[in-house]
Amino acid sequence: MKTTMAIDQYGNVQHDLGKYPRKVLLERLGRKHASKVYRDRPDGSAVHVGYVIAGRWFDVFNVERWERKS
């Protein structure tokens, strides 16, 4: 089972963002606008990694349960 979380630049964590993390973050922060955050990859391309909402920069992560095969 996957879940989504976001961490802002201060280390504050938002858990259980569901399938639409942008929508949930906007609702929780009481805002209506979010800008995308991009980060460069080593090969020179850029990838969308999160959002800026109300002056807070959120990196969004998919979280999966860690399992080891026995």
C-alpha cells in the first residue's frame, strides 16, 4: 500500500496526502494557489518534485512499506 507525504524546508511533515497531494496541501493550508517545484537531475533534465504553497517549499514523496523477502 502506498501513501504520500510532503516535507517543507523547515522539516515539517504532512502525512496521508492521498492520491492528490496538491489538493490536500492547499486545503490544509487554506490556500488556492500552488507553484510547481522542479529539481535538476545529473543528466541535465528537470523533474517536478513538489510545490510552493504560502511561501513553504514542499518536497512530495511516495511512501511504501519496506519488506524483505525471507
